Amino acid sequence: MVMKSLLGSASKCRRTGWSTPTPAVRVAVRWRSKAKGPPKPSKWKAPERYEPVDLQQLRSRLHNEANELPLASKNRYINPDRKQHYEKFEHLVAQRFREVLGRLDDFEQVRGDYQPFGITSQSQLEREISLFKKALDKSFVLATTKSAVGRLDNPLFWNLRNAYSKADMKGLNAEIKHAFQTFMMRNRFPDAMNKLHAELADMRFPYEWYPATRQMQRTIHLHVGPTNSGKTYNALKALENAKTGIYAGPLRLLAHEIYTRFTAKNIPCALVTGEEVRVPTDADRYFHSCTVEMSPLNLKVDVAVIDEIQMIADDDRGWAWTQAVLGIQAKELHLCGEDRAVGLIQELCARIGDKCVVHRYERLNPLSVMKDSLGGNFQKLEKGDAVVSFSRFNLHQLKAGIEKVTGRRCAIVYGSLPPETRATQAALFNDPNNDYDFLVASDAIGMGLNLEIKRVVFETSTKYDGIKHRNLTVPEIKQIGGRAGRYKTATAEVATVTGGDQAVANRAPTPGYVTTLDGEDLFVIDEGFRSEAPQIETAGLFPPAVILEKFHTFFPPQTPTSFILSRLRELSRLSPRFHLCDFSTAVDIAEAIQQCDLSVADRCVFLNAPVDFRTEAAVRALQAFARCVATMSDGHLLSFPDIDLEVLEEELDEEKRNYLQRLESLHKQIALYLWLSYRYEGVFKSQALAFKVKDMVEEKISDYLEKLNFVERDHAKLRAAKRAMAQAAKRSAAKILGPGEEQAAAAAASGGGGGPVEHAEGVGRWEEVGHEEPLFEDDVEEMKAAKIVKATLEEDVEGEVQSIAPDEPAEEDKKEQAQGSS
């Protein structure tokens, strides 16, 4: 009644012309400017006012700036120099985006690539490109004007810069492609579907992936300590005393060593690696010696031993250790490794309800870093010395140089040597009664090979990790150098078991010594032994095939598997004690076989295949094998024209490095064929022939390497070049690894999991199949290193490095490698 008395009746309102006031929001709409039709496609172009970009200098500056700001940038002031760097980076991203898209004049040629993302016409694609360019514009405006470069306040810019800083042009191209695919799918999924995707990508509880193991009450014995402390020896004793068991090691050569040890004691044992399976035919129950990736998870045993447990944090292979720890069905599980893994393992055991018993060991003999290096003089080598290098090419050159200078014999050991040859070389070095006084070896000796080494000599303190030359890490230095001075050498152990020479059996442990070939490397090694490696905070994860297959079903049939992997990485949720391992190789494999008509299950199998993407021949072989599986056609080894078997008929050519590269490429193709032959036995039937070809390739590679010459001056120059490049990378990395942004970078690399994500790398850079050392290090990186030495030492080292006779690649290989490394 009050309201009526104030406003009057409706008829009165009509008579007076008065009406209820219009709400404010409608007033705002009334005064809004009229729309001018749909937005026109943006004619966005790369800025043209900048000078040509020096990619190496730009990448270095972006490295320096990558982690100086926290996740959400709080300081909105931006340095003018940094603004200029970001503008140049914008110019670079624009160039790469055009190249990633390729030619779009004829939409029909690219329809198959874009149709799974809902793009069915040229106009649709142009509109998406225009909108994505605007999104790129906005991200760079935020970075250059508001200093918004953190992962939370400018994720697109952060991801692009992080990818470029970590993996150069290859990483940037992949990130641009993934970002554009994600942008096109931004509105394709309803909320209910997005919710389902998020539920499937929830990997906070990986313990639930192994229900049979969770029904067991296991006891986990954690043996930790430095090298030569007896931890692995005691774990293997427990394995030998059991009725059934499993040994899982990081290297094929270690699995073979345990296999040989058990069979020598008449203990039935199977050898299971990615490229070789030997099962005893005269026993129903036997032990398993395998690489960690091949650990049987559906077999109940009394005792299992997992070696080098610290590699659970490795970005590439850590998932295999996590899978083994959580999934192996053993009453007793013995884990051997470094002390820095104790906290993580104890927490995992608490979560799964297993009892954890920690056994700590001390080194059984003293170890010290010498005050002086060899000064580059092989004459200062002593009997029992082991010179460590990081490529087979260098190893054989060092062997030739040592034998030439000293006049004494030198044995050689590395991971990809045939097992029988490796055992023979180790025995020659271990025998004190012959003239094999020295050993050249790869860093595989850091994983526990039983060698009587008195002193470890590092040829260099740097290593090429696939992207750049870097200084050795603290774990690598301690693992490799710690092999000096065995407590109980192989000879002494044999004498004890067989009742041989008691003087040898009872011989006191000898102290171990560590030094370097050049004095410039000694400080790095000494500092490594004085430093402590960081504690391991997270365990690696990779989604199992069942999750990948189920996740695949929520997308259209032709959706690229690479996008599905990227989508899973983007949505994944992890607990604070886990991180996602690197997806890049799996994404590369998925893209390479996308055109093959494979089932989802077959695609998931291929994602774990050992493929070397540095050679085009390996990629062609992968695609040929995938087509063979898709069509179930003849998989005879001789039916694949892409496999370069003709190189076996050519004469050894010491002048052409291309010949050695072809042999190495063929070896990797055969390894891939053998890997597939155990998974598709009915398709790839030429397993015996493949083993024969593999032996022939290894023999030819060995013949080539044994004929290498050693030029002392050239090697000294090359070592100086690599040191200079590693130091340049170290100076840049000192600013990269700042607080806040470092964790964000690690989180992005591991799929964006929450919680503490900083984790240490494993020892070395190993592949599951073969675990080969690189045949030779990257030519492009060597050329860059030469330029740095030329600038610092003011001499033409570049010409010297490139003049090393067998190290010079063919002209077409230079172009191909330059394109791959940008």
C-alpha cells in the first residue's frame, strides 16, 4: 500500500508519462558504441625495425633473464635492455610461427592436420591464426610494458621463453605448435568433458596403479653409501640366498654382469633387456637379471634388488625406477644407491604401508683427489690407471695415443662393447701379470663395473648432454671418481672363492686416487668431491599405457597423439613427491608415426621405442616399422629398403666420417628392429638375422675406431674449446637457477605438478636399450666451442678443431646438423 501511494496506479503512471527508472546496467548498454560487424583478420607482421637477430647472443640473454622474477611478477619495472631483448624475441617467435605453420595457400593440402581440431575451411584457419597472433601480441605487450613474465601472470610468454632457453629452436618450434593446437581447442570441449579430462589426468596416487603389489606387506631394505662401500655386494648376497629373485640395473652391461655371475655359479638366471632376452630352457624357476625398464611386475618373488635408486629422480628414465619400487611383487625389496634418496623412499614407504629399513655404509678404503694433474703428459700414467672420456671416438683415440707414447698396452671398456669383448678387456686389465697396464673407459664404470682401478684420470671435466657442453655434476664426479681403489678387487674375490693365492685373497684394500689429464680440470673435480649433492625431492612418473589409451578415447579418432600427450601433460595433477618425466621424445615419436593407421594400443607401444631423432635414417626406419605393424605385412629385415644394409658391403674408409655415421645409424636401426621383435613376434621374424647384422656392424665400427690416430696438439685444443664452452654455459646458468622461477621451469618441464619440484639429475645420460656412449660429440657444438676459444685465447682454434682429420663431417651432414641444432 505504501508503494502504491508513492508511485500511484499503473493507469496514473500512463497518464503522467512516468515510468520505473531504467537499471544502471541497461543505461551502460544503451550508451555502448555499436558493433561494427565481425572482426577483420589481423594483418599481424613481425616487427621490421629491429636489426638482424644474433640467435646465440639472444638465447644467452634470455637464459640470463629466465628466472630472475618469481612465478607471478611483482616488480612491474622493466629494464630497457631487457625490453629490447623481449622485442627481439618477439621477432624471432613471429618468424618461427610462420615456419611452423608452413604454406597455407591450399587448405586441402593441410586439411588432415587441422580437421581434428575442428578447422574445416581456409577462413576458419585464418581466423584462428589471426586470433592466436593477437594472443601472442598481448603476451609480449605484458612482458615488455608491465614486466609480466611469470608463469602465473603470462603463461604463454613464460612457456615460449622456457622452451627456447632449454632446447633452443627445436624446443621453441615444438612449444609454438603445441600452444597453437591448444588455442584451437580452447572452446571445443564442454565443461563436463573438461572435468573428465582432469579426472583422468589426476596422477596424485600412482600407488593405486599396482593393486596386486598393494595387497602385499613388503619389507624394503635401503642400502645407501658412497662408492666402494659394499652396499650392492650385501644386497646381491641377499638375492643369491633367495629361492627366486630379480635384479634390475640401470645398464644393459650391468644386467649382463649379474647374469654371468649367476650362471657361473650354476644358478638358473634369465637375461632380459630391451634388445636381448635369454631364458633358461632347462629350469622352471629361475632368477631375472634385467634393465629397470624391463622389470617384471606380475611375478611374485622372494627378493628383488634395484640398483642406483637415485636415478628415480632422472627426467628421462626416473619413471622406470618409480614403477619398479611401487610395482615389483617381492617380499624383500633391496634398493641400492646414494644417501640423498633416503627421505623420498621413506616417505613413499610410509604412504604405501611398507616397512623401510635403512642400512648405511661407509667407504671401505680411503679416496683422495691429487694435488697435481698429469699436465697432458701420458708418460705420467701409472699401472692401474683408468682414463675416463665420454665418447667412443675419443676413447679409441686416447687408446692409440697412450700406447704410442708409453709403449705399453691399454684395455678399453664402454657400454656398447659386445659383452664377451668387454669381459675380455676387463680381465686383461685386472690381471697384474700381463702388459695391459692402463684402461680407457666411458663413464659406465661409475655404475659399478668390477675393475681393479688404482687411479681415475678424467680426460676432461665437461660432457656434452645432447644440447650443450657442461661441467660434470657432483653425482657424476663422485660416482666415476669413486671407482678408484677397489676394496676387494675381482682378482681377490676369485682367489677367495676358488681357494687360490691366499696372498691375493687377503691383500689389504688399496687407497684410491683421482686426478685429471689437464690442470684446468682439476679444480672442477676437486670442488665436486668437496660438495654435497642436493637431496632428492621427487620421483619421476610417466602415465602408463592404460591411462593413455583411456584418455585417447575422449578425443576424435584422428586427433594427433602428440596433442593428446601434450594435453595430458598440461592437465596432470601430481602430489608434491612426484614429477612428470620428459615427454619430448614420446611426442616426437607420436608425430613421426601419426600418418600410420595404428591402433591406440600400438601407438602406446611405439612411444617407448629407442629412437635416435638426430638421424633422418632412424626416423625413416621407425616409420617403415610402424607401417609394417599397421598393415601386418612382411616384417623380414631384408624387406625394408630404408635400412642401409649396403654399408656392410663397402670397404673401410678411414677418411670419410660419413662412413662411420652410416654404421652407427644402421646399428640403431637394428637395435630398434630387435626391440620390436620381442613385442611383435609374428611381424618381425628376422631376429636371428638381425643379431647377425648387429654383430657385423659392431665389428666394422670396432675396426674403424681401432685405426684412429691420436694427435696430441689437436686433442689439447679441443679439450680447451670444450672447457671454454662449458664455462660460458655455467656463467649463464648461474643466473638462470634463481629462486622461484627455477621451480617453475622444473614444474613446466615435468608437466606442471604442484609442490616441490626441484630434483637432481641421474648419473650420466643413458638410453634403456644399449646404453651406448655417443659415438662422437656434436659437430656444431664443437664449432661453437672453437669460436669461444678463439675469442678468449686470441688464436685460430676454430681452424685447428675443424682440421682434425676423421672428425670432419661431410658437407651435407654439416647442413643437416646445423638445421637440427639451429
